[in-house]
Amino acid sequence: MNSETLTESPNLKGKNTQSVTGEPVSSLENVPDYFSKYNVESNYFEELHSIKKEITSLRNEFSRFLQRANQQHIETMISEMKKNFMKPMINYLCEEAGERMENGMTRDCQMREFCEISFRDLLQETAGLVGKENVGSETVKIYREKLVELKKHAKTEKCSKCFSEASTLFEKQVRLMRSLQIYEDRTEDAEQPDISEIKPEKMVPEICEPIANKQRLIMLKALSGESKTFSELSKLTGLRGGNLLFHLQKLLDTGMVLQRSERGDYIITRKGYSTLQGLSRIYSKIGLLE
């Protein structure tokens, strides 16, 4: 058996050879390539992290945009609804003012005809305010002062009944303006709220119960940003079929949300949106928000 000296072939210097298994074996000359590859991957992950942060920022901005757009959609829809029923509403208020003053005023009074005309004219003017886009507190104050001025002409004790009837009708119109959110008295808002006015029998079923559930609050919050289908709400909450329908019905029955059509998507109402805003103010007030 001949013995031969084993030497590295000059053709294999600096090149990868193969092991017995046929896999390539890197020479030490390729070690710097490994570190180069590591640096490239490190830069790649840094750029990927930066992109993810940018995407998250854009997503949050887009969500805020959708929230504003959805609120504008709701306000436009409500504005159209107002236009459709506002004229009949004003007519009704004018007719009610005429009928209530005719039936509610003292009959055996020499000033009855003068007062009835004066009250009716004033209340028909204030009924017209309901059709406006915005009613300032100064405007309401002027009409209140007009009522006070008319009261100065009162000559008998019987007059108090007539003025009481006129004042009741006027305040009813003012409450209607508030409910339509066309009138807001800043001086009234600055005063401490009258806690005695809270009515638990109405507040609990209409406000507290609908939001006293995590899944319903999640749905309400999601709908404040954009409309959602039944399937989307199901994915969001993890609820299915009858369970989801039960919670949705709670929000529908209390006027927090509405459905565009029988099988359409769901949108938040002004009541629902205002409730969320109220919750946010409460949390901020008592320091629960981070």
C-alpha cells in the first residue's frame, strides 16, 4: 500500500468544500460575511419597527378622522330630519298656544281679550325659534323679559293664572329647543347641577343599564368611530347569534344606536355619542383616565 502526503489542493483554497453528507462547509474567510449579514438584518428589524410605529400612528389618525366623519354624518342626518318635521312642529306649537290660552285663561276678566292676543303673539314668535339652527341665550332672555313686562300690567289676582299658563307654555318651548340642541344657556350650565332632579326610575333603564355591560360599551365605543355590520360587531365582541342580538337590542331599545335598515349596518345616535362624552367627562373628573 503506497503512502501519499495529503495536501490541500490549490484549486480548493478560499472555496467551500463539501462534507461527507454533501453539505457545504464554509471556510474561515467567510466569517466577516456573517457579521455583515447580521448588521443588515438588524437594520431591517429597526426599519420594520419604525414602519409599524408609523402604521399605528396613521391608523389612530384615521380612526379619529372616521369618528369625526361619522359624527358629521349623524349631524347631517339629524339636520335633514329636523327640516322634514320642523314646519309641522311649529304649526302644532302655535295651535297649542292658541288653544291653551283660550281654555286656560280666566274668563270673567275685562283684560282677557288684550292679554290673550298678547300672549298668543309672543308664544307664536317663540314657537318660530324652534325652526332655527341656533338660538342664543340672549334671545330667550329677551322673551322672558317680555313676559315679565306683560306681568307688570296685571291688575287683579286672577291675572296670575293667565301668566302662569303663558309661562308654562314658554318654558315648554325652551325645553324643546334644548332637546333639539339648538339652545344652550351658558349661565345655566355654569351653575351647580340640581341633584334632586335626578330620576332613578328613568336614568337607570335609559342610561345606566345600556352601558353597564363591557360588551355593550365596547360596541358603543366602536360605533362612535364608524358604522359596523352585525358580523363586524360579532368579531369585535366575540359574541355570536342570539347573545350579540340581545346586547344590540338593549342599545336599540334605549336609542343609543340605530340600524340603517332591516339588515343594514349599525350607527351610533346622538344620545349614544353624548353618553360616551358624558362618561369621558365623569372619568376625567374623578381621575380614572390615565
